[in-house]
Amino acid sequence: MRNDVNRQVLLKARPTGIPQAEHFEIVERPLPAPGDGQVLVRNLYLSVEPAMRGWVSAVANYAEPVPLGGVMRSIAAGRIVESRHPDWKAGDLVVGMFGWQDYAAVDPAAIQTRVTDGTVPLSAWLGVLGINGLTAYFGLLDAGQPKAGETVVVSTAAGSVGSCVGQIAAIKGCRTVGIAGGSTKVALCRDVFGYDAAIDYRRGDLDAALAAACPNGVDVYFDNTAGAISDAVLKRLNVGARVVICGTASIASWDPVPLGPRVERHLLVKRARMQGILIFDYAARYEEGRAELARWVREGRLRYREDILEGIDKAPDAIAGLYRGENLGKRLIRIADAP
């Protein structure tokens, strides 16, 4: 890429469901110049999140939709190449909301963290030490409140969030049961991420598989899918169970709202609690979570996998690929060489 060109991935059309490649376009624009108090970041890795589906929806949820013609919102990891702010200098490695583009001229408020720990690869700061790992950490420990000896069930258990949830639950002394799609991901759950039991929801009777894997019921359910998988798990809740709602990946569209089994009776009879988790609510505690996650990674107690696409031209189809189940690990796009 020429040093005077900034490639950007723009939202070209508004999807009604899962965003596809045709909803985006890549354009070349002049290199941006940082204003007073800003920094210029050269992005090295771009993150791909299931939540991006909601960010491009016409209906705002917890964030305003990306505008048509706007740069796709994204967390990225990069290096500051020019600074007009006294607290930041050229060469600093940073993670923040920089968008799907080569370069971003941003206010320091867009920076989430300065990367100073060289013992963990920069890419990991977008996954296991980024919002995925932090979502698992705070979602499980704050909302799920697991206790040693309890059974924790995780859907999308081989994903970047789910795999961390299962391992953190094991660190806390819980029995862990992962639900994933396909034999490869089930093997990852069992052999790499250390789940006590792993279930392929695509094979056989899910109710029977859950009964066998959870003979003492379910105390914590970390839900990344909603839909039929969650319907099956909710039947096995124990008294006082906690359900953490992190994602709804199995639901193709929320307009109109899909109808299905009612959950109220399960929650009432089992005196269970259901709570949503959005990681941005924990921004003031990110460093607390990162310190613990990084320690577990260094100790070999928290493993992670990455699915790295090469080049910004892979970005338009990257979200759809997540929902097709193509990735084995945290999906990233590498657009320049990292240290």
C-alpha cells in the first residue's frame, strides 16, 4: 500500500439480517492528518465481532448504527505513527475503536488501552485480553457467580468468548459442559479448552445429550445463541440457577420478534435469575480483568486460538463468515506486520 493512501471499508447498504460482503465497499482516500490533541494510528489488526451485526442494523440497540457511507466500526490494534498529544508518542502500541481502515486520526478517548506487556502477542489484545476475554471474565464472574462444584454450561463453547468462559469456570473449580457445532469444534472444546464434556448440537437428541452431560442439572448457563439450544438448557436449570445472556447468534432476524417457548415458568419454579451482559458497562474495570486474564495466559491456564485473515480485502465477508461458522478461534484481519 502507498504511504499516502488510506483504505477504508465503508457500509454501502443496510442489511436486514446478517451483513454480507455486498453490504460493504473498500475505498481509497488520502492519509488523514491528526488535529490538535489527536494521534494518528496505523492499524495492524482489525477485529471481527458477532456484535457487528447489531452495529450495522437500522435499529439502534446499545450503540447508534454505523451510518451509510461511514467507516465500519471496529476495535483495532495498531501503532501510533504521529502524535499531537503530550501523553502519547509515536511508537506506542494501542487498542481502541479505530474502525476498519489502514489509518485512523482519533482523539485519545478512542484509545482503550496502551499495550505495554510484551509477553503476550499484540493480536491477543483483541481477543483473550480484549472485549472477548473481558466479556467472559465479567459475564461469568459478576453475572454468573459460579461456585466450586457447580455445573456451568456454555453455548458457542469453542468461540472466542465461550472458550474463555469454560476455562475460567474450570479455574474456579466448576464442572464445565460446552455446546458447539461440528466434530472439529467439539474436539477443540474437549482437547484444547478442557471442557469436562462437549456436545455437538447438530447430532442426535440435544435433550438426551444434556441429561447425560449434566446429571446434577445446570447451575450457570452462559448463553451465546438463544433459540433451540437455550430452550433445551433451560429445562435443566437447578434451583437458584443463573443465566447470563451474552449473544443471540442463532436468531436470524428480530423483526418481527420470533416466538418460541416461554422462559418465565422455568425462572419462576427454579427461582433462577437471567441477566444480560454488555462489556462496555465494565469499562472502568478493564485493567482489573486484563491483569487476571494475562496472568492465566502466562501460566498456561487460559488457552486461546486465533483465526487470522490476511488483508483488508477480506473484511467485507468476514462477519458473514463468523455466522457461517468458518472460524476456529478469535477472527482477526491482519493488514500490516505487527511487532
